[in-house]
Amino acid sequence: MASGRDYLTYITEQLSGLPEIRSRAMMSEYILYYRGKVFGGIYDNRFLVKETPAACKMLPDAQREIPYAGAKPMLLVPDPDDRDLLEQLIPAMYEELPEPKPRKKGSQP
């Protein structure tokens, strides 16, 4: 099942208090970036974030879900309505996220 643009819009509005949030469509799903680093995405209309120590601490009861076949488990954000939590969670994860891989010449961001 592909993710709907409406759900992406809802999540990005929930994250609108954070600077430099960006999304990119990828095979009917959406990758989410904070300050240039991938922190999560929208997969089958589920808001998932990478499993970092900060995310595990702040979302201790979050379910681990597979975003797509062959991917590593991610944490399902249990309450995307909680803007305050999201505005603390994403920056707390930032330092623990891997640096972006260098892009090949001529590729899109």
C-alpha cells in the first residue's frame, strides 16, 4: 500500500516548528530529513523513525516495524499528534544519525 500525500502533509505540519525539515518521494513512500540527515519516513501511512538510543529512550513503548521488505526495523511513532514530543525527539536523534552519503555527480537530492 502506498502512502498518501495527505498523511505526509499532516506529518510535515506536525514538524513545522523544526527548521530544515524536508521530504522526498521514494517509490510511493516518503523519506524525511532533518538538517540534511534521514531520520525517518512515511511508509504505508505509518510515521516511522530510525531506531537510535535517543528515540528508544523517548519512545520506550514504540513498536518496531519493518518499513519495507529487507529494511531494518524502525520505531512507529505512537502519537504523531504530540507536537511537543516530536519537536524534542527529532533534534535529540540528530547527533546519533549517520552522516549523509556523498551523492553521485548529477543525482538529485
